[in-house]
Amino acid sequence: MKRGDVIKKVQREAKRQGRSFEVVELTNHTGLVVDGFRSTLGRHGEIPEGTARAFFKQFEVVLGKGWWR
């Protein structure tokens, strides 16, 4: 999955639920913040499917269980 698609998927769901969303550029990673919950994503062009799923699962805390399916 492309890195941009991963970010857009989180952004769309946060917007759909009316939650705040912010992208924070760090030194070697990009941080995504949804309602105060932050997780980082490496700066790779292509993100393996398993890694993308694990990244999405981290946001279950604020977006709800299985939100990405």
C-alpha cells in the first residue's frame, strides 16, 4: 500500500467521525495525530500490507475497532 494512501485513509476516517487530524513531520518519520493520539509512520514509498494493518490497528483507540475494514 502506498504511504500516501495510508495517510489518506486515516485522515478520511477521522474527518468522517468529526475528529481532529494532524500530520507532523519528524526527522525520519511522519507522525499522525488523531484527537491527541499519535503514531508514527516511516518515510517509505510503499508500506507492506501487514505493517499498514498494524498501523491502522493502533488507531482503534480513537477511531473504533475494525474502522479500516
